[in-house]
Amino acid sequence: MAAAGRGDAGADPASNPGTVAVCFCESTPLLWRAGDVRTARQTGVVGTLMGSLARQPRQNCRLGRPLELLREEARLLADAGRAVLLSSSRPKSTGAANPELVKQHQEQMDQSYSEQSQLAQQDKKAVLLRVMADKKQGSNQSDQALQERLLALDHGFTFPRTAMAVQLNTARAGMSYGPEELRFLAADSLSPRDERQEARYRVFRDLRRRGFYLTTGGKFGGDYLVYPGDPLRFHAHFIAICLPMDEALSLCDLLALSRLGANVKKTVLLCSPGAEPEEVLYTSLQWSGMV
């Protein structure tokens, strides 16, 4: 794949409405941002939601982000210049601590402890003053005891470090990327590993150019399910099976595929890339009964 087809790795995808940031978990392409999911959907990329919903985490009927893409979908977006490919990998740590970062962290912790200690002392004083105000009708002895405790706070108050609140960063707002981070996260191209993967991509690209929508077809024994329109509105009409032109297919496999397509009321398509770069040959199979 040409480098130009991957989009500009130095540009923030958020600054270009037509570009999406495709993140990778190992070799799986994912879309995390809602804007990227919407943009990809507008280009005909369907994908599969695989994340849990924050308000309904203990169910799997309705899922949320991230959106898992087929490798062919991610490659098609990249070839069209509509995607920046990002890798989730980080450089391996050497195990040695950075003294400057350790010192900076310790200073921040000490400052936080000092601020929380002052707030805790003020809170203690406020409680004692409120108790003294409520006991105006009480004995002088009780008032004197409260006064002594109030004075003791100014001299001997100790705030335990184990009670200190520590902030844990669990999310980052904005999900934007700077030029340096984008260059660091730039992923390798989605080059096919073998002839079968190249055949899958060429078939996927050709069917998308013809206006069809595609999703994974594993549950029907094929490579793709082919829809005449948005899968939210239409049923799949075809089961696409991608084969290199010179790959043989046994008669038993042909019969099994034909029977499968008939049982689920879909037409089986045998798809093979031709000799020309943009050429794809299609053969439809339909079961007509036993002779």
C-alpha cells in the first residue's frame, strides 16, 4: 500500500471532518470516537460494535464503542485517504525510573498532602465551633474542654497520609492527537499476508464500488454478507466467498455451499479477482433440487 493512501500521519484526524483515526489492538482495527464511527458509516463502512454501555454494562444485546472493523474496511478507508492508522503499542520500558519524574511526582504528592491537611484541620475547627454554638446552654466545664481541643488543633493536629485522597486518571477528555504523538503512533500498512487476503480485499473494494454494504459472513460460512443497502434496513442477499482464480473447489464443497444458500434464502457468490487490477469475476450458485 502506498504511504499516501494511509492519510497524513502528522495531521490530527479531529481537525479533518472526513478523516477517521483507526486504532489497533494487536491486528484488530478499532474506531473509538463517536465522530469517527459516524463518518465511517457515511462512507458505507459498517463494522461491529463490541463495547459495553456505561449504563447497562451487564448485558450483550445492545453494545457500544469501540467499533471493530474488518481489515478490508480499514484498508479501504486508508487507500481512500480517509483514515490515519494508529498503533496502540508503546515502547518497551527499560525498567529504570526517571529521577526527574520521580522527584516531580513526589513534589506533587507533598503539595497535595499539605493542601488536604489544611482542609482537614479547617473542617475539624468548623465542627468544634458548631458544637460550641449548640451548647451555649451547657456547663462552663464542657465549654472549657471544647476550647482546649480547639487550641490543640493549632499546635498538635496531624493528618495521616493514609487518609490522603489520591486522584486516579481513568479517562482523557478530548481524544485529540498532536503531531508528535501521531508520528509515534503511526501504524504499519495493512498489507495482505497472503494471496487469499489480497483476494478478499479486491472483492470487498469492488462490491463497495458497486454500492453494496458488506459485513462479516462467518455465521453463514462465507467471507462476507452482501446487502443491497444499509444492513439496518435490508437483509443480506448474497453470501460472498472469495477465492483466488487458480484455487480449486471440490464438488462436495459446491453442493454444500449451494444447499446452505438455499436454506437461508441467499445466493452464494464465488468471487475471484481477475487478471486486471480492477477486475473481479463472480459466479452465482443456487440450489434447484436433486435430479
